[in-house]
Amino acid sequence: MESFPSRYRNLSVLLLLLVAQLLLLAYQVKTSQDVRLIRLWAVTAVTPVARAIEWVRSGVAGAWENVFVLGDVRAENKQLKRELAELRLKNQLLAAELQTADRTKALIEFRSQVPSKTIAARIIGTGTGANARTVFVDRGSVEGVKRGMAAITDKGIVGKVVAAYPTASLVQLITEQGSAAGVISQKNRVRGTLKAQGSGTLIVDYIRNEEKVEIGEWFYTSGTDRIYPRGLPVGRVKSTREGRGSKEVIIEPSGLQGGLEEMLIVLDGVHGSVPEPETPPSPGIAILPAPPEAAPAAQTAQPVGAQQAGGTQQSAAPPASAAPSPSQPAQASSNGLATDADRLRERYRRVGESQGIVLGTTKLRVPDFNKAPADPPRPAPPKPEAPPPASPKPGAADQTPPAVPKQ
Amino acid sequence: MAGRTIPQERPPDSTESRPLVRDDIKFAQSKIAAFQYVTVAIFVFLITGYWDLQVLKEEIFKAKAQQNQIKSLPVPAPRGRILDRDGRVIVDNHSSYRLILSRESLREEHIAPIAMGLNLDADELMRKVDRFRKQPTYFTIPLKEDLTPDELTFVEAHRGDDAFPEMELIRSQHRLYPRDGVAAHLLGYTGEINDAELNSQEFAKHNPGEIIGKMGIERFYNDVLSGIDGQRQVRVDNRMNTREVLGIKEAQPGRDLRLTIDLDLQVVAELAMEGKSGAVVALDPRNGEVLALVSTPAYDPNHFVGRINAREWRALNENPNLPLLNRAIQAQLAPGSTFKPIMALAGLEEGVIDETTTVFCPGSATYYGRTFKCHKKGGHGTVNLHRALAQSCDVFFYMVGNRLGIDKIAKYAEMAGLGKETGIDLPHEKAGVVPSSAWKVRRYREKWYAGETISVSIGQGALTVTPIQLAHAIGGIVTGGVWMRPHLVKDEKQTVPARKAELNLENVNRVMYGMYAVVNEGGTGAGSRIPGVEFSGKTGSAQRASNEFMKKKDPSADYRDDGWFVGFAPRSQPEIVVAALFEHGEHGDLAAPIVRDVIKAWHDKKIRLERPRPAPSLAKALSPLQPLSGSPAR
């Protein structure tokens, strides 16, 4: 007797599909995975094929292209041109191989310098969408890749893994809107957050206007984002502009320059250090570098309010003018913010100190609060026996980021 | 042929005779019919489901889908600033970032990694999330205030839909208090409303997660300082990036509060109390305006902005020096000899003494079989009221107290405002104790013994006062019997409540003259004389524990006497009264320089203001009374 499924094949298939779909839907809802099952299976099924195709394509694409081009040569120069074409072809293949070898060598060398555990990955496709700044790479969860891992090259950070499939992963490039990374400037050690704008521009946010950032200065990862290990190059400052409340710093990313074909996925990040800036080449006249901290300290100790009203105070100097006024700044606080109460307290403290009176304690001597207080003490100049290091090192501040130090 | 039957062809059995093919068809038909019904039922089930989703609950799901696209974000209203009497900024706001969790997209498995990334306690965060479960989902959970740059970076790097989409950054205004605890007890601090406060009448109009004033002025005037939060509706993409602002309901900022505090006097009092434990209160006795209010040791209110960590809070609470105690209004201690002006007035008013009354002080006196010592071992010799006040002779005031009796002493102490709150506009003020025979029965169910009166006569025994009570009491006496309620906010429209007493002004002048002698005629406060200023006052030193207790005292505890000083200036029609408590200061003459410096700051400022004003441009640059243009932006 014929079995039911074979007798009613169409109906059975329909039922099977319906039941299967309902079960899968229920499973999908129950597990609430980030990646849809259909996408997971599709990517898993397609990526080995895509990888194979990409391998074949990248290997012989140039060759095929040139063979076709050579098919149109004229007869009289056929032999010569064929030879020429063959040589050119050979040359191109060698050049491509050399370039690949250089890139691979640089990546291998970089990988050996970085203490983080990394895995090399090759781009096998781009994400969907006209302006998508995401790429598929040929490493997935089978190799230990997880969502949230950093992608880097020897030139700088590239992005982070936003989805990990068994044999492939989706990497969101640092230029995709919504990407962010903690950064620190190499020279002035200014901290901020690297953020991608809609147009693919990278800016460093949360830098106060009074903080110093120079054009051409390098930014490195600070490690505070908990994605990128500290000490990786990010890019150079393209332009700066003072904005409302914070400085607008635009960065030229170094990791995405010159094309991107391979990258390292950071499987286990280890923080390093931000390298010291290299001193520019000596201009022929020997100039010692500035003593450490002396110049900025003198600036902070110089009251801004006193600078503003200094001339008037000196010329008039009536007793009333010496009245303790909060217009003079207090000592810089940790966050640089102070109220009028803080400024006034510092002023009165200096009044007491300049008259040798401990307020609330000294007997028989009464403070005169209408007397001008002594100027705040200035920091002592650097000791002559401890000169700062001379002989500035020659350095090349070109597009190549400074070497990443041993972390 | 009968009986023979011709076998007839039996009609074929319906079952057996039915052709096989026909049977199969019937079987198939019934089964197909059954499957058809099942199939139809499945499709009906599916169609019903689709109908339910697409037609019946269309609006619900549409709204849910839109909620994923449209987000409502709170726009926190900045609190009003707190200014001093001259418009100088004491408490300001500064711009910073607040992190909230959107409950619409919250996933509980994200709580632990978020807590780790922001160095928070995951369990505490989970408890916080639990507290919000009963609230509607549009209530957001405030996670952290005043984010550091590193925390901002973490949030920015992880708030996409591929990580923690529930994290939302809001730009808001945060409190900026004076550093190092300056005026901390006066100002108080702000913090997130807790469950107990949510259930209280005082904060009934507030919602979970809101910032309220917790202590001091911040709490007492919370309704004035608090603004009304606004709201911002934005359209976001699947990565939670804002694509479009759909609407903004602007926040209404809180109102600025102008205090009666004079910042010049406040900071001088703060500096004078550095390294000491105690309090200073300066009042204008003519109108009750508080010019300075200091309590030390203090805490830094800036640490409370956002949320103080548990370790720091525990350290503050367990600190034996009690930095959270506002000693100016909460320290209830024996006033010692600073009580003597009230005793003198009571004796004069009741007629038990006059200016000619003298007592011989041999260094002690015996009452009811017990010897009471004077602070000067060798004695003061013969003293009258004027000299007794100047030299703070205990024996003279034992006699006055003995003649008055405890209930008359209590009458005048209460008239001066002791034993009850002054009514200052600060929370948690203490009343102190004015003992009387009724009080002892009420409190201990015992009768009052006359010997106990002798100790009270010199500001000891069961008598306790707060520094603000002492300043208030002396302020009322030196203004001739008018006690204005101490207050901290300058409001010209409001009439300040006052109490009046019919006092003989000659008696008042006698007391004031005695206090003048304390400082200016070689009295106990002579070391704090201010040349050119008619500064008067009274020293006091008060035992912390009884002599019996001291005999078996804990050697590790500090039982040194407290030093007090209460002073006023000028002598005629006083404009300022200052009381200082120097805990364990041992003697009042060590508290006197604190009051002297505050009064000197007041005097010097008065001179500055009375001088011809310089040209406008110069005045703007130099006068301390000009509001600052360079103060931090709100």
C-alpha cells in the first residue's frame, strides 16, 4: 500500500514547510538571537563559496583581463605585442605579488609587535546598502571571532566586529556613522572620543576649547572605549576649530588609507602605551627644548583676572582697589571650574598670609582686609643641575604613523 | 417438488460485492476531506493570526513600531543658582553629560557588561532597574551623572544597536559647589530622589530618577530652585542615531536664589575655622539676616553631585568628627559663660541685683553643702556686675542664679529664644534645652534641686544651646528686646517675624557695657581687641562632661572644654552679632579671634563701601560687589 506522504506529496510538503516554519519562528523568538537564522545559514552557506570565488578572482582576474585585451592586437605586431603583453602581464603579476607580500610582511611584522592576540583576516565582500561602510571578512566564530572585537592594521584602527558568523564576520568600519573610539593625542595628551559623522568624516569630540591640539598631530587609541587596546594609531589631525563648548577636531584616519584588503582581528586585547612624539629635525641652530612643565605652570599660576585689570590696579592703587575681589581666579581646580566663593577664599587667604596672620588664631594682631594681598608664588625655575635632555632626535613626521612601541 | 428449494442466488453482500476500486475512492475521499478540513483549519488559524496582527491590533503594533523609530528623551531643567547678598555666585551649574537607560530597549543581560564598563556595582544597578519595574516604560532610569571623558567614550563606543542600545546620553546641567566644603552645611547638596523621599509629602510632585535638594538650602528651597524638565522627541535609525528632531518641549529652569549671606564674611569665617571643629554664625540683629554660617569639619558637596559612592558615604557617616553634622544649628552644647549676659539681664530685670551689687570672690562659693569653684583659682576679689562680666567671675553669677531660681532663669532664657528652634530656613534645626522645674518633672519625673540651679547660672548643667541660638539671643538683647527670626533668603516683599520683650534699656546698656569691657577693658577677651572698632563680646568655656564622669572617663575620648565667643559691633546700635563655637578649644579667648576676624572683615568692607566710589569703569573692575561676568556658564 502506498504511504501517505508519497500519495499526498504536495500536501505533505506544504504541511511540512508550514510546520517547519512555525517551529523555526518559535525557536527564533524563544532564543532571541541577534542574527536571524536565515541570515546565519545563508551567510554560512555562501561564505565558503564566496571565499573560493574571491581567491580565484583575485588570483587570475588580472590575467584574464589582459588576455582579453591582448586578443585585439593587430596581426603585423602580433608576435611582438604578444611578447610585450606577456612581459607586462608577468610584470603586473609580480608587482601584485610583491605588493601583497609587502602588505602581508608589514602585517606580520606589526602582528609580532602587538602583544594582543590577533588573527589575520581577508576581506571577502562588502555589506549591503549603497553607503554601507561594513565589510565581510573570512574569519568567523569558529576561529574565535566575537562581536565587539577590534579590527586593526599596521597603519591604524579599522573598525570593530558587529556580527560573527561561523566562517565569516561583519566588520563595521570606523567611518560608519555611530562608530566611536577613545583617543588621546600624542603630543599634548588631550583625550577625546573619535566619532564618525554621517559623511564618513571622523571627528574627535569632548575636547574643551582651551585644550591644545595641533594640526598634523597624531591621535592614538586611549583604551577607554573597552574595544581598541591603548596605543594604536588612529590618524592625524586634519583641521581644528573652536566650537560651542568644545573644540571641533577633524581626523584623517590612517587605518583606511591605501586600500584595505587584510586586517587583524584582536582576539585578546592588551593595552600598550602611546609613543612619545618624535622631535622634528634640528634647524641648524641649537635650541634646547622647553623645560618640562615650567612654561605651562607659569601660565596657570598667572591670574587671568590680574592680567585683565592689572594696569588699572597698578596705576590707581587706592586702598579700596585692594578690596578682595572674586574677579581674580582661584588656583586651578582639577576640573578647572570654580565659583566666586572659591576665588574670594583664595584672595582672603593670601591677604592673611601676606600679613603673617593665621585667620581665627593669631591674637593681638588684627588683619587688614583692605590691604592688597601678595602676588601668588610663582613656580621656581628648573634647577641648573638637572638640564632637560638635549640633542633632539631627528624624526620624520610624514604620513606613516610612528612605530607602535612594544606594549 | 415441495421442500426443494432452488437455491437462489444470494444477493451479493454489500461489502464483499463492492468493487475494490470504488472502496478506495471512498476511503480517499473521506481522508482527503479530513485533510482538507485540517488544511483549511490551519489556514483559518493563520489567517486569523494575520487578521489579528494586521487588522484588529494594527494600531497597537503600529504604535510599537513607531516607538522603535521615535524616542522621547528628557531635557533636564537646570536648577537655579545660589547667589550671595551682592549677587556673587556661590553655587553654579556647569554643562555635563548624564547617562540614562531607556527601558523600552533595555535588555537585562546587558546590565552586567554596562556596569563593568562604567565601574558600577552590577547588583546595585539591577536593584535600581527593579525599582523602576512598577513605573510606565517611558520612565527612563538615570544611571550616572556628570560622566567623565573616559565614561563618555565607553558610552559612545557601545550605544549602537549592535551593543547596548538602551544607553542614552543627555546633555544636562550639574551643580558646581565651592570647593573643600566651603559653606557646605549651609548650601546642602542635591541627589537622586530615593524611595523614602518619593513617599513623603515634601517631594510628592517628584518622579523617580529626578534630582532633588537633599540638605541645606538646596532642600529647604527645592521647589524654588527646581525647574520643570522638558522633553525632546527624535526619530532614530536602527543604530539609534538621531535622524530628525520631531519636537522639543523646552525645560523651564529653576529660579536663582539670592541669599542674605555676605560672601566676604562667609569666606573669612571659613578660613578662621580651618583646622578647627565648631561653627560660626553671623547675624544682622536688626533684621535677622544671616551673614555667615559655617560648620566644620565639612564635606565636599561636589562629591554628592550625581551619586556618592558607597565607600565615601560610609566614610562620612562613620567619621568620629561628624562632618555631616551642621554644628551651627544642630550642635546642642552647654554655652558656658556666654550665658552670663542673659543671667545679668535676668538679675537686673528681676531686681535681684543692680549695678552696685558686689560679691567677694575668693575662688569658690558654697551652696547647699557643695562647693562651686570659680575659673580663677585665686579669686577675683570684690566684683560688681561690670567687672563680673569683664572677668567672667563665676562666683558672682552663682549668687545671681541662686537669687533668681531656675524658673526665672528659664523665663529669660526662653525669652531670648533658647530652648526652641529659631525658625531659620534650614532643615533639621535642633532646639537645645532650657531646664526648669517643670522640664525636669516632664523629662525625668523628678523635682528640681536648688543646687542644680548654681551650675545653670554659669551656662552649665542641663542647659544646651546651638550657635545660632546664641547669636540670635544676644542679637535680641543688644537691639533692646527685639528678636528677628534668622533667615537666609533675601526677600524684600516678605515681613520677617519678630518677637519683642519689654526690657529696661538701662539694664540692656549695663549688660552691653560689661561685654564691651570683656574686649576693651582688659577682660577675658582682651587679646581680640580691634583698634578703632567698638567690638564687644563675651567669652565662654564649657565642660563637655561632669566632674564625676571625667574621673572615670574613657582615656581615648576628647573631653577638653569647648570654647565659645559671642560678639557684636558697634557698641551702640549693633549691626552685626557673631557667635563662634570652637569644640575642645578649652577657653573662650581662643574662640574670640574667630569672631574678631569676621567682625573686622565686616568693618573693612563697610569702610570700602563708604569711601567715594571710583570711576565707573574702575569700579566695575575692582568692586567686590559687582556680579562676576567671568563666572562659569550656567
